[in-house]
Amino acid sequence: MEDSAPVIMGSSTDNTLTINAEKDQTASVTLSGVNIDVSGAGKAAVSTTGAGNVSIELNGESKLKSGEKHAGLEKNNGGRLTIAGEDKNGKLTAEGGDWGAGIDGGVGGDGSDITVSGDAKLKVQGGVEDDVDGVGAGIGDGGSNADGSQIPGAEVEPDTSGLLTTGWIEYYAPGADMEKDKPTSTTFGTSSQPEKPIERGADAPLYRVTDRDGRDIAYTAEQTGGVLTVTVDADFAVLTGRLSGIRTLKAQGVEKLVFVTKGATSAFLLSDLLGKGESGEAYWLTHDGRPSRSRSAKTWRPFSPSRKRNLRSHAGGQAQAVFARLVCQKRDGRRSGERAFILTAFRYASISLVFSALWAWIRDALPRRF
């Protein structure tokens, strides 16, 4: 390619795209609604060459599907490959041919130096294996063979430090239907735009991680199946957001959220937290650095700006209120047996009172001969 910053558009089942980057230079290309499917031609849909860096800007949705031995987007340049989206509509689906990676290496090829940034939304899938070579990685190495054994391509973690919260990378198993099947894992962006903070509205972040002073701190988020794991490399951290964000995560297929810091791990079902408050209410979970066992959803505290919830006030009636206070005396699970005993005794006492009242009514209503 000779154009300094060409915009590539259109569809093809024959032609491919090669981006050459000279040493100490960056070749910039925009993919705008590109659809290249050369799966039957044994070629790479898009490949990079040269000793320099390659930058690919995504505008609209593009799809790349390569033939056997090749990655969907095959990196052969010596520098870095950067895939970015800037307008919130940049999407790329990269499907490797047999043994090839979704993005990076072809069969037997090693993956390295990949950056995904901005609002980029990627769907990646490595190629399937055969009797000789192993499957390709989503992003990383192509499949290979050693001493007659299949070797799957190793995943290479891209640099996502500049990937915004509106961007993500979905990984699909080789051979899966990328339109119907769920991804095996998802990496969400964690970067924000400080010059344009958003607190409310449709584009608000679904959750935040802060320090003790309320400042945003770095974290990683990965979804595997219905489990979203948020990990922070710190002792003290607060996971917070609004229940409307939890509802959105649930609509995206997340059933369980796990919060991990250096000293503690908390896990809860989204349905449990949603039952504790209204969509506009906020929630927070604090890990304070003290060693802790896994925590349940009861550790989470929903609150409203106008009123804080008293988790013990849900019981109705004086007897139930007393029972609730007894139950809430439990500390760190040491009184689980006592709580079960109290619950059982309370239930039997209630049943006994009901039957006593019922028998007294029947006895007074029946004729005296009974």
C-alpha cells in the first residue's frame, strides 16, 4: 500500500489486503465496513509486513475470514500492531483458517506486540485443528505440531490499557458459531476519558473500582461464561455502581460477579443483589485489606441518597423483629448452628400457636355433646 492513510471499503472473496510498514514508520489504515472471506482460497484476508508499526482504525463493522494456515488478521510486521476504534461503532470479527489464530500468527507462527485501544469491539476465533496441527489462539500463536503431537496456539494477552469501558474483546472457541454461541471469555476495557466524565445516562459505566478516597483505580475484568471476574492489584478497593448497571450486566449474560483483591474474594449472584433495591439505587463493596474468606451477596450494601437501608428492618411484627435481631447477631459464620436452631424453634412455636387457636375455635363451635 502506498497511500499514507487509506480507507478500505467493500467486500471480496478473492482479493486480500497487505499493509506494509517501513522501518521506524507507522502505516495507518482505516477499515470501513470491510468484508473479506478467502476461507476457500488458502490466503490471509489481511496481513501486515515490514519492520515498522501498523495502526488499523475501525469504522463500522468489518469481518475477516482467512483460509487454512492463516490468521484472520495475520501479523507479520516487526513492530507493533494497534487496533483502535474512536467513534463507538468500530467492530471487527477476525476468524482464522484451520490452525491459524484469529489475530496474529498463522500455522506455527508466534504472536506478539498487539494493542487494542479506544472503543474497539473485537470478536476473535482461532482455526480448528486436524490430525496434524492444533487449534489456533483467539489472539496469539497459530497451532503447530511437535513429534507427531498437536500443539494448540498459545494465547497472547494484548495491551488493553487504552481500551475504553465501551470497548471489549470476545473470544470464541474454534469451530463455534460466532453468531449463535456465547464467547468463552470476554475482556472488557477499563480506561476512561477524564476530559468527559459520565456519571449518569445510557453511556454511564456499569461499575467502578475506587480507592478509599473515591478515586478510580486500575482493574482487570474478564467474563467466562456467565461469570464476570473483576480483579484489583491492591489491598484496599471499593467496587461500586448502580443497580441499573447490574441489570444491564445481567441482560448481557452475566449471572455471577466475583470481586478479587489481594486479601479478599467476594462472589454474588446478580439476581440476589437486584432483589435488594431499585434500579436507581447505588451499591458498594469494600475490601479493606484484612484477610477474608469468600463473601456472599449479603456483604453488599445497596443505598439510596435519601435513605440508607436497614437490612434488619424487613421483618414484620414484633416477634419477627426480635427474631431478625437474633439472626443478625451472627458473626463470620460462627453461629450458623444457633441460627438454624432459632429458626426451627420459631417455626415450631408459630405452628403450635396456630393449631392451638384453631382447636379452641373448633371446640367452641361444636355441640356440647362433643
